[in-house]
Amino acid sequence: MKHAPQDEEARLDALHRYAILDSPPEQAFDHVVGLAAQLLRMPMAAISFIDRDRQWFKARLGITAPETSRETAFCDHTIRADRVLVVADATKDDRFKNNPVVTSEAGIRFYAAAPVKTSDGFRIGTLCVVDRVPRPDYDDEKGEMLARLAGIVGEMLEMRLAGQALTHELRGRLRAEERLRLLQDITKASAEAADFSTAVVAALRLLSDHLGADGAQVWSLGAGMRRCELDAAYVAPGSGLEAFMKEIGRTPYTPENSIVGQTIVQQRVYAVINGPDADFTRFPVMRIALDHGILSFVGLPFRGLRTRFALGFLFKKVHADLAGVADFIRDISGEIETILARKESEDRLREAERMEALGQLTAGIAHVLNNALTVIIGNLDRSLDIADMPEVTRRNLAAALAASGNAADCIEKLLAFSRNQYLQSRPIDLNDQIADQLPNLAKVLAGIELRTELAAELWPVRADPSPFDKALLALAENAREASAAGGAVTITTRNIECGEEAARRLDVVPGQYVAVSIGDEGAGMPREVAARAFEPFFTTRNPAQHTGLGLSQVYGFARQSGGAVEIESTPGSGTKISLILPRAAARENEAARSIR
């Protein structure tokens, strides 16, 4: 190639700014080429643009090739000077006489061209006329005419660029308006939804409609981050994906075998444009989607108030622009997260208010019953002290006293749930408390294997040891009932740092806490059961044998102690319940040590 001008890179940048290369034919440029050929009486004419290694024709008359090599292009010479280039007879011009386009059988003899310039002076192309015979009669007047026409081409480029900018701006405004309408619709649907789950499904429906998706899903990681849970799903009418949604509900999706799992764990976008091309070795569950006619899928990381999710969109037709889908969702994800977080906060507040009202009601009833039982138990005790009493009467009074004791135990648990029990909190070591309770835990678990994984250098907590022991045994009893089919029960302890996000999720003050977790290998709980597990008298077992007060007692003790209780459960994968208590202040712990 000939030596390029010193400003070649800047010239190429200017050329590419107009996005003219490889664009479809445009009538206005064709008209200019036709006019040049007619006015100058030439059989061939063209508007060409000089790229790095080629000459590309935007419009051409009498020329068949859409582009040529820059190395043989006459127009490459034209753009090197700010004037019309005229070659009357190429066979007599040392610059061109050996050029293949001259020496070929139907070679060029005459060439004239004027540079096409940008508004900032870069010569990016030419308007040229060509003949296969010499034209010694070509004069300056014709050259001036060609230069004026080339100037018109430059003005057309500027108008075209301005039009593109205007079109881009209009499209941007339309997209912004569509985006705003979509967010308004999601906001309205969320406000009208009965709860957070309904709001999520409404958002999925609106997003799917906007994107043309056949379905959408929200996934999260279950207990121990071992399995993916389908939290919400939407199926577009007529898509026929209902059977697919049911099947994936029965299929174990994990971070290792699924795109949604990788999306959550890696917090990055994963996409499959054409289903048959998916990596089935890495993601075997993708075959289920393909079997149901899903050809394109994109998974996007998404954040909620409590945890991270994967947002998935399903397409039964190949969707080539999944990157555009991802960009759009990323663009509005912040607003959607805010809308749904607001709804989730409303749900959490409503649930907290409900539990508070339930606690107040429970406390009132418990106090009334406790007062009555105090009188009953006292009188029964005194009655049993009477020496001269028929044996049958004595047995009846003893049975009544035992039943009253059971009732008093239930009332104590109700007071614990309502956070009205009297606590004598002090710094305690939970590892020591667990060690002391191992014999009682073994009795409660009734032969089920007990494992302990107690953290070294566990922080002391501030709590009342007696209610803690009762809470620990209640959790063990719950694990025993869940382990009817066998498996081990594991008690673990660990120190945890609760930042802002974790504190919001647990509804505690940010800071340092200690967690005692009891996990079983039982059947696990469905989400709707786990949501009610701490309510007093709620039980999925025989109410004649279970009061449903064990976990509510644990809940009340944790909340009254400034901590929380958390359930992690997946059907088929067991349950882990964590009692989380605040770390004792260092000064308070030192004082407790000095007293001991």
C-alpha cells in the first residue's frame, strides 16, 4: 500500500463516525452519481469511501464491484490533496500505467474525482467519473462542476449524521418513556399486590410482556447453599410452559448443574442463545428446558432485601439479542429492587406487627391463666397435705396437680413467646452450656446420632442460661420429630458479624453475634410451613401430642435477648434452625470472670 497521510488515524476515525461503510443503498446518493454521469457525459460514476485497506462504493453507476483494494484505487490518490484529480489517459500516467485496473482488457483510461470532505476538513472519500477511453477534452469547468457535486455529497453526509443523531435521540426518548411506563406499571402492581410474592409474580409478568418472553423465574439458594429454590414463576398465556414449571419443581437444581445456580453464585449473566448448543455436560438440567421447547434462556443476578437471586427469562424462539435483554434488565434493576424491597419491607413490618399483636394477646391470656393456676395449684398442694382422705380422692387431686403443672409449663412458654418472661442475663459460654446439656440432649434425641461442631474461641453471649437450656432442648425435640426416617442431628456454634444487610434480614442491630444451629436430615419444611413455624400452637403434627409452643418459646427468648432465630429448610434436604444471640460486651465479660 502507498504511504498513508500523517493524519490517517484521525481521518479513519472521522470516516467511521459517519457509519456510512457497508450501509444499504440510499436514493439521494444514487441521484448524485447519476447526475454527475449525465452532466459530465461519462459511462461510469461513483461515490467512494477510503477505508484502511479498501475502497468501498456507497453509490455506483457502470461499476459492478461493491468495493476494491485500496492499493489499486485511483481515489486513494484523490484524498491526498484538496483539489480535483484528473487523469486524461491512464496509460500515459506514470502513477497508473502499470495498475491492474488500467492494464486489464477493459481497463480504465480516464479518471476524474473531487474529494468528499467532512465538516472538520477530513477527506474521507471521493465523487469520481470514469471512462474506458482517454478524455483529453476534459476542462476546468467540468472539474469545478465535479467539485461542487462532491461538496453536496459532503453536506448530505452531515445531514445524514444529524438525522442519525436525531433518530438515536428519539429512540432513546422512546426507550426512556417505555422504561418509565414499565416501572410505573411495576410500582402500581406492587402496591396493589396482596403480598411480596404476588408483587414478584406481577413484576415477572410485566417484564416478560415487555421482553416478549414466554416465561420468567426467580431462583434463590436454599439451606447450606446446596440447592436452588424456585421462589416465583410466571408463564405467558399460550406458551404451554406450565408442565415445564411443574417438572423443574420436582428436579434438583444445584449451583453445579444449572445456569441459575451459577448466576447466583458467580453474580454474572449467563445466556444460552440456541438451546441445542448448550453445554449439557456442565448444565445437564438444560435438557429439561429443551425438551419443553425452550430455545433461548438468560439468567441475570438480582438482589433482594434479604438475599441474592437469579432472574431467568425463557424464550421458545431463538433470541439473538440476549445481551440486549441483559442490558435492559441491568438498566432498570436498581429501580425494580427498590420497588420490591419496599414491598418486602411492608410485608416484614406487617408480619412484625402481627407477631407483636399475637404476643400481646398471648401475654394477656397467659397472665390471667397464670394467676388462676397459681390459686389452683396452691389449693391442690394444701389439699394433698390432708392426712385423712380417701385414696381415690388423693389420686384425683394428684392427677389434677400434674395437669396443672403441665398447664403452667405451657403458660411459661407463652410468656417466653410474648417476651414477658423474667430474664437474668449475664455473659455465658454457649459451648459450655451445650456440653452441660449433652446428657439431656441425648435423652431428648432418643437414640438419634448427635454430632457437635463447636467453634474454638467462641465469643461469650449475654443471655439467661436457664431459658437458653430450654430453648436448646426445644430445638433438639423439633429436630427429633423431623428425623423420624433417620439421619443425624448436628449442633454447631459459630461467631458471626452482622453487617447492614444481614441485620436487616434478621431484624437485629448490626454487630457481633453467636449462632447455635441445630440441623437435621429429615424431610424439610415447605416455605409456607417455615413462615409460620414460630407461631404459638402452630404444628404440623398431632395437636393432641404437640402443643406447637416449642419453637415459639425459642423465638420469644431470642427476641427478648436482642437476637433472632433463622430457619433454613428445603423439602427433601433437612432443616437447620439457628438461635442467634448478641455477643457480651468485653467489659461485662471481664466483670463476670472476676466474680467467678
